[in-house]
Amino acid sequence: MDTRKLVLFFIFAFSILMLADAWTKAQRPPTAEVAGAPGSAATDGKGAAAPTVPVPGAPTIAAPSATAAVPAATGAAPATPSGALPGGERIRIETDLAKIELDTVGGDLRRVELLKHKQTYAYDRNFVLLDETAQHTYVAQSGLIGPGLPTHLTKYRLLPGPLKLQDGQDQLVVKLEALETEGFKVIKRLTFKRDSYLIDVAFEVANGRTEPQSPFAYFQVIRDRSVPVGDSWFVPTYTGVSVYTDDGKYQKVSFDEIEKKKAKFVTQADNGWVGMVQHYFVTAWLPGPKQPREYFAKPLANGLFAAGAVLPVAAIAPGATAVIQVPLYSGPQEQEKLGQIAPGLDLTVDYGLFTIFASPLFWVLKWLYALVFNWGVAIILLTVLIKLAFFPLSAASYRSMAKMRVVAPKLQRIKEQYPDDRQKLQQAMMELYKTEKINPLGGCLPIVVQIPVFIALYWVLLGSVELRHAPFFGWIKDLSAPDPFYILPLLMAASMVVQMRLSPEPPDPVQARIMKVMPFIFGAFFFFFPAGLVLYWLVNNILSIGQQWYITRQIETDAAKPANAGKR
């Protein structure tokens, strides 16, 4: 296999990978629409109220302890026929980072609007992560399991207190009191902190009964399977359930696996977290360490899914009060902050098989951004650094290609000498390469080395929320999205044409014709790639053209010197 064949192999292999991912995305089942307006009760179509989402099944252990096994959780049972969740009045809360809506039924988080992030295609509107509409359901619920205890179906009343985080305040505490409990006083307390997407959700359970009580608490996220607006159709990103434990590490649990009851993940643990992941954002319940819990993931009706955890509450003596608290993170996948919040939470920024390359690339890119305050300029500087790192390898490659250009006439004569004898042609060519000290595969090595870097950078640009909506200059408003006017892909295709002109022409006419059209085919693929990736490849090509031109000119000049000396 010569250099050109190897180059073609990698180009087409990468193209097939992209097309396969696009086909996978196209085969996803259509998103199930969720009927019913937020805050309205669902009906079964006959005017009667439809059954609502039941709570996770009651535990089988009567008195859990710190060492007792967490009981089997059945998860949330099927939802209403319409798919709507029961609703009451909305409580609107505002912090420095988000606008949150709680429901008086269950104290559920029904809406989280992120003030520092914009809609994918509407830069003047804030991004809404949790929401409940006719088309999309994504809510966080919590409750208690035990006779007379409130679930996410129980009505609460708001206790007096502020609902907005004021200047100078570090945190905002909102309290809800459960109604119609039997022998208990239960306060649901939500604590919002400045400059944080964490929400501490706690239950204060006062036992007014005459005997000790050992309840359980559950915390779950309910979501439909719809993919986020603007998700890459070319290479779709992961949307689904994720579970992290020390034993199982980071485990993805797809909606299809849950639906087919083939989901495999660690369920019993005293560490880790569970949540829903989508492109750029995550919502996860984060129980504290050394707390026994059981994780579950269950299919609901009408395309909804529930994922969460069940935890035991310490035994409550008569007249005593117990508190169980589990933080909820609902926000962007900011890598450095996620790693500080909980072990493994930063793994939701998934670079796949190329994490070993992507993670250091992102670290260097972020360091460069801290110097220049422009992600596009940081990408250009990163390209220069990568080029410098590969400079010796590239120089050797270009010298090999330049020598191939010099001996091209000799190769042509060999081809004319053995037009019908393939074996002798190959032998003569190998002897010529040996005599001229040319490695015919030397020109492809830099391409092979850069392919992992190229794909890793693709995932960095596609998966890092820090680059979402990051502008460059002029018409490039979002480096993580394709160039809206295709200017960068056209410039990149033009640079590839120049590179082809500097490279030796393949002796095979078919290969030669393919290589001539390859810049346009490859450029067409870049129409769908993030603008930041095209910028990287364009700058890399420009630097390569300069280096290749200089080396080629030097080799050709040196090759011409003996001939000129002989003429004298």
C-alpha cells in the first residue's frame, strides 16, 4: 500500500464513521409528545382524572440501619395516559444563575431556566433545562416512603420567606410544609447557593407518633427520550441515564436498554450518583458518601423514564426529628467545577475513546483562552503548538514527498518500461526507492499521527460547554456550530488543493483523479463540522503549505545542483 492509498483509506474510514453515526441518529424512534399543559390535571379522555405517577415501591425492610441493605426499589410506575404529571400552583424562585419553578404538589422542580446560557438557536433567550410542556417533560422529584408520609403526589404549602437571592446573600432557603400527613410534621427545605447550580434538597421529619419510625426517602428525575434541540445530526451525542459508583465507575444506561429491561448498572452502593445527561448539561442527584442507597432506572408510560435513588432515613424516635439531605445538580457540564462537586461527575463530559487525547487538549485550550480571551484565537495558538510538536515528523514527511517529486520522471520511465508486468514494475520501483533513499510511506505518517488529535479536538469542540456559543470574529458567532456561510470549509478545500499541487502525483491515473477531487469531497464533509474544527484544520493546512513549500524548494534546488555543475 503506497502513501496515497493509505491517505485515502483513512479519509474514507473517517467518512464512513461519520455516516454510520448519522445513520444511527436517523434510526432513533420519534419523540413522544407529552400532552397536557403544565400545572393542569391529566384526564383519561372521559372526563375522569387519570391515575398519576406512583411513588417507588415500599421497602421490605422495616428498620434500616447504616449497614442494612437498601431495599429493592420498584421505581416510578406508569404515568398518566396523557403523559402529564399532576400539578398544583407554581412557586417562582430566582438566584444569580437561574430561575426555578417549584410545584406545590410534591415540591417538584418543574422548571430550571439558566441565566448564563442561551437557547441553541435563540441567543436572546435563556436556556431552559428542566421543563414540562406539551412536547417535553424533564422534572426532578423527591418524597418519603412510609405510612402517612408525603410523596411527590402530596400537596405542600409555602412557608413565609424570601424567594429571590438578594445582593450580598450567599444562600436562599425555601421551605414547604407537607399537608395531610398522619402523625408527622414534614418540612421540605431547598437551599440555593450563590454562584452554584447545586440545590440542597432536605426533608425534616418530626415523628408525632407513639412508636419509632424508619422511613425511606427517594429522589428521582423523570424525562422523555427527546434529544436536545440542535443536537448534531452528523455525530449524535448521548442523551440518557448515567450512574456512577466506585465499583462500576461511569455507566451509561440508554433509554432503549431501560425500555427493554436490559439495563445493567450497579444498583447497591454507599457512594456515587444518578442522573440524566444530555448534550452540554446534566441533572443528577448526589447522595453523600457512606450512605446506603439503591439506584433504579424504570420505563414509564408515554415515552417517559425515571432514574433515581432510594435511601434509608435513620430511625426516628417518638417526638424526635430526623433530617435527610441530598443535593441536586442541574446545570452545565463545566468540567473543573463538576469534578469538585462529586467524584465522577466530570465524566458526563464524554469524549469517548479519545479522552486520553481530548482531556489534555481541552486543558491546553483553556489555558490559552485565559491568555487571549477568545476561543478562536486559542484554537489557532493550539494549532501552532501542535504543529511545533509534530514539526520534526512533518519535516521528514515533506522531505520524503519532495524526493518523490524529484524522482517522478524516473518512476514514469519505469512504468513505461514495464507496462504489463506488475511484479517487475514493483521490484524496479522498490530498487529506485532504495537507491534514492526514499521511504514511500514516509509522507503518510504525520497524517496517521494527527488523526487521533483531529478526532479528539472534534469531541472537545462538540462536547465542551465552555465553547458553546463561543464567538470568533465576524460571521463566526458559535465555534461549536457549523460555519453558517461555509466560508471556512471553502477556504479549507482551497488549501487542500494547494497541498495537492505541492505533492507528487500518484503514478496510477485512477488514484491521481481521485486525489484531485478529494479536496472538494473532504471540504463538503466539513460543511457539517464545528467551525472551530474547520478553523484548526485550515490553520494547520496553511502552516503545512509553508513548511512543505520550503522543504520542496530546498530538495529540488539541491537535486538540480549536480546537473548544473555537470553542464559547466
